[in-house]
Amino acid sequence: MGSNHLRLKELVPQFGESAACEMQNDKRYLATARERMRCRFLVSMLNWLADHLPIFPSEKPLKQKDILLLAINYIQLLEDLLHGGHPYSKWKR
């Protein structure tokens, strides 16, 4: 914000106080739009991941944290199988 803030202060005498406020509002609007797009992308990728995990259908949707934990555990299971180990050999009975 340092250099941009200075530029806005330099523009205030030239364009007036309202122009500087509009520029700040435009920057905030663009930042908010970028964040909204980032969140939508993240949610769509989590939904894609949930669709590709071998889980039983549930009445209520999984939480994002649960999707990530299931994916981590599933990847670990596949890695254990790939390296020839029994997937549950780490667990004690």
C-alpha cells in the first residue's frame, strides 16, 4: 500500500478528494472481485476432489476440511499399496 497510497495523495490536489476516494473504492472492488474468484475456484476444486474420492454418498455435504482429510488419507493408502506394503500395516490391533 505504500507507493500506491503516496500516488493517491499526489492526485488529490489535481483531481480533488472525491477522485482519490473513487480510485480507492475501485481498488477495493477489484481486490474483492479477485478474492471472490479465488474462493469460487477453491470451492469448485474441492467439489471436484469430493466427486473423485471413493466415499459413500451422504445426506449432507462434506465439510471442506473433511474432504481434504479424506483426500490425504486416500493418497497415503494408495502410496502404501504402491510401495508393496499392506495399507493397514501401520495400525496396531
